[in-house]
Amino acid sequence: MRVIIAGSSGLVGTALVAALRADGHDIRRLVRRPTAGPDEYRWSPLDGAIAPGAFNGVDAVVNLCGAGIGDHRWTSAYKQQLRDSRLTATDVLASAAAEAGVPTLLNASAVGYYGDTGDRAVDETAPPGSGFLADLCRDWERATGPARAGGVRTVLLRSGTVVARHGGLLGKLRPLFAYGLGGRLGNGRQYLSWISLEDEVEAVKFVLRTDSVDGPVNLTGPSPVTNASFTAALGRALHRPTPWVVPGFAVSALVGEFADEAVLTGQRVLPTVLENAGYAFRHTTIGEALAAAVGPERP
């Protein structure tokens, strides 16, 4: 299979490129800098330019583009960057896929689509929630419209929090927990829909080869947990105590609006489409995922 990937330098993209190449697939990467090899094609989402021939013979497009949700405080300017980095790139790629007759587009999205679900479990049949993140995800998914209209199988990858050895949420929390500074955030009852990096990559590979999967797909583990449960599980995995409680007002003061939408609230999301399609998770509990992420590296 020939797959072209945008956003290939991030946490998931890097792992996905390596896994697909290990399986013998022909991988092309869209980059915004000068190209550094024959597998790279330059593009500029802002002006819609893509290097000639990039989509020739391509079987699938995987779009993982988007500025980091938690990388900066949510100023008006950064919120606009979060939108532009997703919507513009998606529209360009969806249009290019349709024009080139590419059979499949896998486009990133997130469980933020559902808003704050409290302790209510939701799956792909649930409507969008409210708030900046929910609106962002809804508009992000709508930007794939040109591909859908052009007959391209369009899969919306609603990812949860990816648990990985390096980077992501664990990369930020692990140093704190290592020094005994781990603790729950706010009341700890907000849900975290997580997925191990291995399952994130394997699920994307599964969707690529499963033509019957179409539309929204939750890339989350089958057992979402509360923040308090996640905190305790990470403490056990690292053999560190987790005695602290960070009050909600302190979290809000530290990171602003991001706290109210992505830290002190959450989503209890189930991967119904994946499971019904026959995907078998490598890590079904947060304990398994954390043990894989913090344990000895496999050769």
C-alpha cells in the first residue's frame, strides 16, 4: 500500500511511519520545510500548494496535522492557530485526495468532540458537545467534506490521550511523579479516555486495511478511567506515592481556559466502532498501558 502522511513528525506520526514501513508499505511524507529525501514532498497548506506527483498512485492519505492543544496558554491568537493548523490543512488534503481519486482519507480528530460528558459513557453515535474544543473538532471534521463529496472513504480518527514512553501526557507527568509530586487534579472525578501508543498505531493500521470502517472512529482504550484512578495507577507503575491534590482553582490559574475544557473536565468515550469491526486491543486497562510505557524497553 502507498500511503502519504501529513504531520508525520509528531508523536503518533513518527511511530506510524516506522510501523507501516516495517510492514513493507511505501510511505510518503508531506513536509513544509525543504525536502531531505526521495520520500518527502513539500507542501504549503496556507496557499494550497502541494509538490507535483505527491498523490500519484497513492492508496490512502493520513492527516495528523494540528498545533498542540496544550502547548501554550489559550490566548485568542493561539486559539486561532489551533483552528487554522487543522481546518486549512484538512481542507487542502481532502480536496487533493478527491481530485487525485485517492480511495481513503484518515483524518485526525479528538474525543474533545463530545465536550464534557461527566460520568456518562458515549460512543460514535453521540452528538457533539459544547465549548471551544467541541466546536474545533466539529469544524475540523467538516473540513473533510470535499473528500466525502468526491467519493473518498473518509474516516475521522477521534483520538483520546495517547499513553507513550516518550512525549505526550506521560512525558509531562513522569518527572513530577518521579519526585513524589504526583496527585489528582481537582476533584479527580473527570474521566480520561486514553489509548496506548501501540494501540493508536495498530488501530490506524487496522482502519487503513478495513474498508468497511467509515466515518467517526474513537481511538480510545476500552476502559476509560477517572483522573483519580489514572493518578493512582501511574503512581503504582512508577512506585511513587501520589499524596497531593491540586485544587481546581489552582489548575485554572496556572493554565487558564485549557484547564476548564481539557483538564478539569473530560470524556468517558468507548471505542464501539473499532470493537464491532473486530479490532483486538493490546492494552485493555490503564495499568497495562502504563506498565508498557514505563517498563523496560523491548529490544
